[in-house]
Amino acid sequence: MTDITLPTYADVEAAAKRLEGHAHKTPVMTSRTVNDLLGAEVFFKCENLQRMGAFKFRGGFNALSKFTPEQRRGGVVAFSSGNHAQAIALSARLLGMPATIIMPHDAPAAKVAATKGYGGNVVVYDRYKEDREAIGRKLAEEHGMTLIPPYDHPDVLTGQGTAAKELFEEVGTLDAIFTPLGGGGLLSGTALTARALAPQCKIYGVEPEAGNDGQRSFRSGEIVDIPTPKTIADGAQTQHLGNYTFGIIRRDVTDILTASDAQLIDSMRLFAARMKILVEPTGALGLAGALTIKPELQGKRIGIVISGGNVDLERFCQLLSN
Ligand SMILES: *Cc1c(COP(=O)(O)O)cnc(C)c1O
């Protein structure tokens, strides 16, 4: 790994200032049913109720608000088919700069439409023939755009850490905190926050069972690369952690757990039926992962970040009816 300087909790605090008045301070929800089910006191941080429907607004807005006037004129470029695209498009619109989003040709029409709806200029590429990172770099060079990656960037991951900051400030210290894990922006930002505000708190990332590269990386001490995993958790289909995110995760995180698609569906059903909230498959990873280590959580106070709620209703119904 190349020599990099990892961000700190002070950077999370600075991000929180930049987000003030722009990001929602999302609600913390509790459920007697879930407490009984887990044998613990559980606090859910509801980022499914964040602007554009996921925590990614935090990192995107934080990164873009640090642009120089010259960078703002050139605008931002991002590659994503999901929540990062919408986060960047919305943040750019709010900050008055152009945004170009590079999406695969087979991205769901609803996601393309949502990104365009936030004012993003969508460029389509063939995911089997073209290299999206090369396209992004080319656009950045030729048009003076600044590339903002979905997770491996100090301003992105420290922005994501502000969700946990709000959670600890609202409910006090916790024995354990669980977040979904894709490329590790949310988990590493959460880890910086937890280490600063609740030093004894255990920190868990939860990734799809079909793609446990994070778990293997954490346990082997080296970033493991995998083919795009097949899972319903489309926000966590990443192939590897990043240098920044892994640097923090290996140092601060307690362990990485996994959850199967069936376990995610059970958790989505519980959220809908008992808590009346709509959670996307990836957003349910935290609860599903906590349930896998239930014996260790008896009588504890735990936090679970619900990372997003962007799933179209037909798909949601289809998943729950199986
Ligand atoms: C992006 C995303 C994740 C994974 O976040 P990373 O920072 O890549 O680990 C989890 N849940 C949702 C809803 C997401 O959009």
C-alpha cells in the first residue's frame, strides 16, 4: 500500500459543520419487537430517511463543498449506478456546479431517471467492454472535472462518519455499532467517530455473504479483490476495499460479519412490518449481521445504521413475496 495520511475524527467534525443545514439530521428509531428479538437495546440510525434516500449524501456533499472556485467551474464527475450517483448529482445542484455521472448501459431506468432528475448529466458506458475509471479520468483531464470516487476518498468517508456522530450524540455511548459494508466509506467513517466518542464500543461491518472480500481482507491484512458478487444488496457489490478505507478498518474495526440474501429479506420484512419503514436490501445488512452474533449482544446497548431506502416498490414486493 502506498503511503497515505489517514483522516481523523477532527475531519469528521469539520464535515459535520459543512453539512449543517444541508443534510437531514435523521431520526433514531427503536422497536420493542427488535429489542426482544435481539435481547439488546437497539438504536437504529435511519439514513434511509436522509436526502436522496441514503447516507451517501453526506460524503458527496462534504467532498463537493471543499472544491475550490476553479474546481466548481469544471464540475464533478462520478461513476456509479446507484446511490453515489444521486448523492453527487444532488450535491452538485445544491452547490451550483455541473455534474457528470458515468453509468453502465444496463443501469436500472429508475436510477438513471433519478440521477437526471437531480440535474446530473448521464454518460453511458458498456460495462463489459469499457473501463469506467479510464472514462472518468479522460473526462476529468479534458474538461477540467474533478473525479469523486464512491468511498475511497478522505472527504467522502469522513462525511459518512457524521451519521454515527449524530447517533452517539443523541443516545450516548454504545457497546457495539453495526454498519453495512461495501467499499468501506461508511464503516471507516463510523470507526473514526466511534473510536473518538465511545472508545470501548465494538465496531462491526456487515457485507453480503456472496462477496466477503472485506472479511477476507480484514482477516488476512491485505486487500482482497473478488469478481462482482451476485447478491440482492446492490449497494455492496464492490470488488475490493480502498486504501483509505482499509487503512482505517484494519486498525479500528472489531470484525467483519456477513449476511445472506435470505437474512436480508427477513430484516427488510421486519423493518416494514414492525417499524413501518422501507429499507433497501443493502440497508438491512446491519440488522441481519447483528442477528448472527445475537448471543454476544445480550443485555447490551447497540447501534445499527440503516444505510438506505432506495428500492423500487415492485422489486421490494417481489423480494418479500418469495
Ligand atoms: C454505498 C452504500 C453502502 C456501502 O457503503 P460503502 O461506503 O461503499 O461501504 C451501503 N448501503 C447503501 C444503501 C449504499 O448506498
